[in-house]
Amino acid sequence: MSAARMGDWFRRKSIPPSDENLNDIKQVFINLPSFQIESISTEDLASLMEGIHVNRSTEQIAMYKAYWEKDFGDRIKLDDFLISAKVMHDTGELARTHAKRLDKDEDGYISVKEFKQLLEVLIKFDPNLGHKTYDEFAANSDKKCDGLVSIDELADWIGKHTKVINGDVYRALGVPPSSFDLGQMKNIFEAMSSYENESISTKDFDNLSIEMNMERSPEQIATIQNYFDTNFEGRLKLDHFLRILAVLHDKGEIAKCLVVATDEHAEGVICHKEFVDILDVMVAYAPEIAGSTYDNILKDADAKNTNGMFSVEELSCLFNKQTEN
């Protein structure tokens, strides 16, 4: 694996680093300017994150640094960092490793205050956690202990709420996302850097697709961006995004969503050019239908009307028929 596919790549794919990957991470660590006595200064944290390709904002790095210095001092030990690196693919297990460091008497519990501080940092690390709070955790906690939180319970709870999302799986299996999955994808959307006023910039499509494990080529991303730039003035609204997510498993319904969103006059029909534009987007979304053309989809149309218009319902049926071939 190239260095460019370290760090966040493991979390998105839910794949643990190999021994070779961990050695690459170790080399980045020991080559930092402040490395001595098997540790580095927290001042090198930003360079460390950059070196292992964990892309974080200045604000996020500052939060990590402050969190670490408060509880563990201004040095980060190599052994401690590698323990965390081994589970960077699993946010629940990452939470467990941090909580165990806080558990000085090793009784399996940390304080509520410590949990809240840890949760705040983890939310910045993994957008799937969204806006989770201690109160939500406590409401579902089995072990009631005043002022204390079970490390096992917090790790299991965080693990449950950071399940890896894989958008392509729904399409491949023909299974709709659950309400929990949709909530996780909403969190990812809201965590995009351009998010404001319930929408994101189309320039964030690349990052959005990566976070949802629907990685596409630069050409495919450009096709999708161009479609939304043309029809939605460079912004994608959250409610429109969620409507598309709900039918990720059904290509025909996705095509219908694209039409309905651009059908300003609610006429329920599209022309030849609009059909071709949507076909380009659908091929970028579902690469297995690459090679489909307007003409070979048209031959399956039930209504060979002369005005070149398609109803929304017919379009949906045509795409589903095409992708079954």
C-alpha cells in the first residue's frame, strides 16, 4: 500500500493496518524533528497526522493536542501511538484504547467527565459519530454507576454508531439503507467542510463519495459535479441528498430523483438532452452500466413517441431494465 493510503483509508474501509503499514507509520513517527527517547513532542502532532495521511483541520489538531496534553503531558510515546494506530480502522476500539489509558486504577471505568471529553475528540476524528452525546449513551447503558462509565460499554456503543458505510453495497445487493444507515450518511454530509444552510458545495463530492466508500475516478466525479453545478448552482441540498440515499439500491429510482429535482414545472417529462445528461450521471454512479447509450435504452421504451419526451416513470423503468441486462 502506498503511503497515500494510510490513516483515514483504514477507517473508511474498516481494514486494520498490516505489519508493513504499521512499520511505515513508525518510520514517519521516528523521523519527526522532536523524536527522542521513543517519543515525540505534541508540537509535532500536525506533522505526524500529515505524514500518515490523516487529514485534519488546524482546529481539530489543536483539539487533539490539548486533549493529549491535559491527561498525558506534552510527549507522545511511540508504543502508545502504535497501539492506537493498530485500531484506527475501528473507532470503538480506538475509544477503548484511549479510555484504558485514563483508567489509572484499572477497574474498567472512567469518569463521566473523561467520557465527555473523549467523545468530543472522537466526533472530530470520525464524522459517523455525528452529534452523539453522553445523555444518549447513558439512556442505553446497562451498568448504572454514579459518576462512572464502563469502558466496555462505551467502546461497544461508539463502535455501533461508527459502523462503516458502503454506498456501493446497497446497489450491488439491491438492499435499501436502514434508517440507522441514513442517519450515519446524514452525519457524513453535515461533516463536510463546505456544509452550511443545509447544503454542501459540489466541490465536496469527491470527499463525500470517499467517506461513503463510493470512490470514483476524477472523470466520474467531474461528470456528477457538472450535472449538479448546471442544475443546482453548485450546491447540493441535504434533503435532496437524503432522498437519493433512500433509494441507493434502485438505479431507476435514483434516476427518477434526479428528474424530479430538476423538473421545475412539475411536468413529469424530460427531453432527449436531459435524458442524456442523466444517463452520464447514472454511468458515473453505477459503472457496470458503462456502454449504455441513449439509442440502446430507447429501443426498450414502451412508448415510441415522436416528440422525444420521456415520462419520469418510464425513465425509471428503462434504467432498471437496462441494468438487469
